Amino acid sequence: MDVDGKYRQAGEIISKAGGTPIPVNDILVKLLKYFIFEEDLDFIAAFNEQKSQTMDQLKQSTGLPEEKILAKVGDLAKRGVIFNQPNSKGIMVYRLLPLLNVGTFEYNFMGKVEHNRRNREIASLFDELFDNLRELIREKYDQLIPFLMTLPPVDRTVPVHENVKTGKKIEISLNRNVVTGSDRIVPTQKVEELILKFSEIALGHCFCRHHKDLSGHPCAQTSERETCFTFGKSARYTSEQGFSRMVTKEEALAVLKRAEEAGLVHKAYHPNFDTSKDETSICNCCRCCCANSVDNMIVPVTNATNYLAVVDKSICTGCGTCVEKCHTGAAFLDGDKKAGRKEELCIGCGVCAYFCPVNAISLVEGERIVRIAPPRGK
């Protein structure tokens, strides 16, 4: 097999490693060559059957001695290709990362990125890859979208709880029509409490905004870049590889406050989309850059939330602030120039309630999943 054939084989293996499946084409091969060198290809091939392996398993699958394996995984970890952290039993595991969601793309753009030729070329290739995926979705829309709309939520909205104008807590009421079992594990709903429960917190740059910066389309919503948090072993991994830096809880809370002032949405991520497990990370998302946003979506936006915005029309002045700040297009002004919201689009982030100058918006609590399909022609 020639070198390009080996890169295509590596692409097939990486595409099956989880995350977002990527068609193996010339664009993918060009991208892989920035992160995986020719001498790495046989090592990547050893992950074909098992995406996560212990040292003993890698010795068998690669035929390499321990010292060479450690050197190889160390290099590949720094390029965002291998995740090298102990599992819950304390056993070191080496996991092949996907290209996207969450893998090589996110980790490489999470660090402090120089605006040099290499990184602009990488950003441009990712743009081509995303355009390619959009075209694939357009061509097979009727076959792919119904399936993609059934997938579990990628992220979970953690709402803001305060109105910035008045300083008052946003009113929250319980939707008594939603029946939940008493033994159900309810994930943390306040971002401050979420931060406080972790002893290891790392802060990295928003990979989506970094990618857009390099592509020549900087964020229209905020100049904030260091807004992505990882926790626990994810924090250890990202900080050890130079993708992030460890921060105190006080520093983290200050970043979250600035994110709220910029109208960013707190989104939490859980292992294997299981909200009964502790969060691995928090992103603070804008509407224009983030991959899981309506203005930048390729596949459907699928989000877990415990809240729904509700407008008190007797208080609403029709200023339109909620429409301007809404991330999903759920907010609108009706024929009476009063605010309304489309329930099927509302992710319960509380951004509209945070900015409402007359405190006319509250949140109703009740577990929901919001699925928003990309427009057919997008």
C-alpha cells in the first residue's frame, strides 16, 4: 500500500473512533498530514480493532516496546490525536481521538493559535471539509436528517439565573405536567455550582472562534476567546498537552461572568451524552461561530435542557432585546409588538431573561430535548 493509501486507511480508522463521522476524501488526507506523520501511520493502524488500549494491548497490537510506545503516544497526544489518561480504575488507557466532536479539531484550536501560514492552511482545509459535509447533507437530506434528528443531545444548556438590568434572580417555576422519577439523577443546573464541584479546572480558547478568526470571519458577538473549560482528567489532558491552562475556581467564575455579559450560552458536555455522569467540559457559545449553533450548523442542533422561556406580555414593552439576543431564533415580536417564543426552538438558556430591561421573561423548569434541523438549502 502506498503512502496515500495508508493515510486513507488512517482516515477510515479515525472516522470510526467516535465523534462526527467524516467521509474519507482528498481533503481529509491533506488535513491528516498536518497532524499525523508518515512514520505514525502503522501505529494508527494498530487502533483499527480497538480504539482504546492499555499498554499491554498496545505492545501486542503494535509489536513495539514500551519506551517506543510512550514516545509515540506522547507526540500524538500533543497533536490532539491520542488521549492518554487513566480510566476510572486508575489504569492508563490510550484512546484514538476522532477528528471532530471531540478530537483533533477542537484540541488544536483550543490552544493559543498563531496566525501563521500553517494554521491558516489548516483552517482553510477544515472549511473545505465542512462545506463538503454540508453538500453531503443537502444531497441526502431526506435520508440523513430523519436519522440525525433521533441522535442523543450533544450538549446540555445550563441557564443564567439573574437579570443584568435589575440584578434580580430570574423567576423559575416548575412545569407540573412533566413527571420525573424520584430516583432520577438531576445534573447541576447552575453553572457556578458546576464549577465549584470540580477540583481540577482548565481554561482554553474557544476552538470555534479561533477557527473563524483564522478563516477571516471573526466573531460578531464577542472578543472573548478564553472561554472553554475542561474538568478532571480532561483538564489534565488539555493542560499537559498545552491546549489549556489550569485555573482557580475564582478565575473560572470571573470568565463565566464575562461570558454572560457577552450573551454567550453555557453548554455542558457529558461522557457519551449521559447526563448522570459528571460533566467533562463547558463551552460558552456564540451564535455565529460555534458548531452547535443555528447560524453555523451542519447537522441538526440537538440540545438537552431543563428550561423554557416564558414571556409576561403584561410587562413586555416590545423593545425587541430578546429577539436580538436569542441564539436559536425562538424569540419574536407578535402583531401587538409583544415578545413571544417558539417552544420548539427554545433551548432555555435564559439569555433573553438576562437582558430583558423590564424583567418580563421567566423560565419554566421541565426536562426537554430540542432538535433543530438545518434548512434544506443551507
